[in-house]
Amino acid sequence: MATRTERAIFLINGTQGAGKSTVSRLLAGRFERGVCIDADDLLRLVVSGAAPLEPPLSLEAERQLRLRARVASRLADTFFEAEFTVVIAEILAGRLDHFRADIKNRPLLLINLAPSLDVVRRRNEERPNKNVFEPWSPILDRAIRETMGGIGLWLDNSNQTPEETVDEILQRAWMEGTLR
């Protein structure tokens, strides 16, 4: 199967430790003009007044997550209109409709990274300063699988290198990941 590299906006979804940030950067780098928007970076722009992202989410945390989706979407559209391929790394559970509505340009491709929870736990343990497996990873993994099953391209990247995951995305995304 041929690898496709035409311009698009990619949404890379998965729980913490699924490989979103790493895969997104590598994927954006495969294009002549590629941009990676890591939604975590958008949260770091808030220097005061950030709501804690701890269960259960407060109304303010929900509001700030909605703001993050809107900003990421507008930024993606701006880069896409400037002829860049855009890759957004984000946890989309419960918020895919925000991105679908807010992102105006197409094609819009959804990639769900779905490694096993054992792999996610191991990856989180290997992070030097950022082990966020508990409590979110099991909750988000279940929510993603239950609410987004059958939507977009699903990849179990448990036994793949990030480069292999990107190769598979480029081979399958346009056929299996296109959102309307």
C-alpha cells in the first residue's frame, strides 16, 4: 500500500503514555511543511488561574478544556490555510465534537492510539518527571474506547516504534481516519 502525504489536519488521540506527543512530532516532520500542536503546550500558556485537571473535573476545568480545544482548532486552521499539514496531539474523550465543529478545514483525520494499559503503565513509569498513569489513564482509556469506538483509525501501537506507528498512519489514515 502506498504512503500518502497530501496536506491534512490530523487529530492524534489517546490516553497519557499512548505516544501522542512523540508520534505527532514525527508525523508532522514527514511533511515538507508540518506543524505539531501539542495541547499540553497550550495549557502551559496559562501562568495563573489554571484549573486543576483532577477527577472529578470542576466546571472551570471543563471550561478551560473547551477553551484549549477552540484555541488548538483555530491555530490548526490558521496553519492549514498557510499551506501546512497540521498534527494536533490531544486527549479527545468527550470532546471530539468540539474539534469537528471548530476545525473548518478538511481533510480532518482522526487517529486513535490504543496501546494496552500495561504498555501505557510502563511508558508512564519510564517518564523522568511525569508519571500520570493514576488516576487518569485507565479512566480515559475506557472512555475513549467506549465513546469513540468505530470512529477514525484505531492503532494498537503497543509493539511498534514511533516511526512504525507513523508509517502505518501514512498508509491507512486517508482510508480509515477521515472525519466529515
